[in-house]
Amino acid sequence: MSEQKKKYRVFISAAEPSADAHCAGLIAALKEKNEAIDFVGVGGPKMSQAGCELLENTVDKAAMIYNALANIIYFHKMMKRIERVFAENKIDMVIVCDSPAFNFHVAKAAKKAGIKTLFYVAPQLWAWGSWRIGKLRKCCDKLCCILPFEEQWFGSRDIDTTFVGNPLLDSLEISDNKRVTSDEQREAKKIALMPGSREAEINTLWQPMQQIVMRLKSKYPSMEFITVALNEEREKFLRSKQIPGFECQYTVDSVRETAGASDFSIVASGSATLQVAAAGCPMVIMYQSSRILWHILGRWIIKTKHLSLVNILAGRELVPEFMPYFKSVEPIVDAVESILEDKDKIAQISDSLQKLVEPLAKKNAGEEVAKIVMEMLNIQI
């Protein structure tokens, strides 16, 4: 059979909405290069729309399982099913995307079955859990990282690593989006709220975010607020948790567009912060965790000086981060006001954020990973 007619079968594993989007972009890029690749795996609706045969919608299913034991049982059964797929079918390659707690098991099963394995999005071992580097080395043939410094960090530890750009910034140009600085507009007309995609994040961050902006509203009466939800289901959930007296507009799956049209953002820590940065929108970053676990364990095992992606990349506190946020919102309110009332600081932060993410946007991650996949499958490009 000629190479042009040979069929390839690639298994892809994703368990989070962001990974679902990343993998959908990769599938689209691979289909453009070679129509003889079939995709099967576990993931979400975007992967399915891109042409992947889903064994299970892990993205939506996992989001609906709130009981910890139920989650363990669900993913255990899912792993058994994946192992059967590897044993009973010819799989040419396995791609796992993010979610290392689950995908380490998928990669381990793939290696046991003798299948080439690619990690798309590096596990953040440089922040904590560096002892797992040996585990990664055993089950990873190729690592495609999305943060520039990760290439050297993992490469120096004998992991074949390539920086591929950041999929959140694929097909986006870093525009010159200067913040408004005129005196009559210093109140910042629009504040964007981004409480995250997971229910756990929303449960811990949504109410304090509302409290913050209501305090701001008392000082800046003309302020308007807009909230970004992952999807329509999450929008309904956010509306159901809206506190009395708070009013805002809602939008779905529009982080960068909303940040570009806003004067300031209050953002749950995570990948959304990079999209906000690409829009040149000043922000504060929040995250919640257990106070007990943080003091007993978290603050000792996390090695980075800063915890948010934006500040890690900057190597300094470019934007205020409240990680973990525990109780009082007053320090966050003060941080927002100190930026909003300093027009020079607004312009400086905006410019610094856009310069920070420029290197991440120079490559198209989907295209770069697609090329690597083709090489690993020995398909001529």
C-alpha cells in the first residue's frame, strides 16, 4: 500500500474545555495536511465537531460529576475502556493534552501497548512535582510545550521538547490596544469579570468578584460590568449565583474579545490571563484554595515566586495576583483602584502585557504540533 493511501489512526485524550479546543485546532490542522488520518479518543464537543470519533465526552461528563468518589470511579472505568481500545485496535499514535492527573495514565497505557506518545501542553513540573520527571520520561516520546521557558527546562532533563507557541493565541495578532487615558474617562467604563470555567472556580470566585465590583460601583457610578462564561450552561449557572443588587451583561466564550473592549479585567488564574494580556487589558488575578492545605502543603511544594502565568512569564509581578485568595476582598478592591486612578500605570501595564505575549503568538501551535505528528508518523509533508 502506498503511503498516500495508507490509513493512520490517532488517539487523542482531553479532559478539560481548553484541551478540547486545543485538540480541535490540531485535528483541523492535520486534516488539512493529510486526509488519511482517522481520529478517535476522549474529549469534548469541539473535538467531535473537528472530526474525532469520541468514545466518551469526558469534558462535559467530568464537569457534571461533583462527587470526588464518583469522579474516581468514572475515570477508572474510562481508563479500562481506553486500555481495551489500545489492545484491540491498531493505534499509530496517542496524543494526550493537559490534565496530567488523568493523561499520565493514558500515556502509560499507550507505552505499555507499544504506541508512540506525544504530550501536548507540558505538565507544570517546574512549579511543583518535579519528582515526576522520571514518570514523564518513561511515557513521553515527544513533548510539545506552550510556554517558551519550558523547552529548556524539560530538554535539560532529557525530555525531547519543542516550544510550539500557545494555542490560545493561534491566528491572533497582538494589536496595539492602548488603554483609555483621558481624564474624563479615568473611571474605566467597563470591567470584565472572568470567574473561570470549572464549577469549583465559580463557587469560590464568583461571589467575591461580584462583591469587588459592587464596591467599585459605589465609587464609580458610571461603571458597567460584563461577565464571560464558558458556554450557555455556565452562563445559566452564573446567573443563578448572582447576588442581590449586582447587574451585568453576559457573553459566552469571548475572553479576548471582551478584554479588548474592556478597560480592566478581574480574572480567575489560568489560561484566560494570556488572552487578556494579548488584548492589552490590565487585570488582577484571583484564585482560591483551602487555607489549611495551602499552609500545610501548598506554599512548601510550589517553587515559583509567582503563581499566575502572566507573572511567571514576566518574572515579576506585572499585574496584582491574589493567589490564593482567602477572605477579604478589600485588598483586591484597593489594587484595582490604584491602577484605575493612575492613567500612566494603565498605559504601562497594557504595553507590557502585549510585549509579554508577543513571543507566544509568533508560532501557530496547531500547525507546529501537526508537523511534529506527521514526522512521528513518517508521513511526508
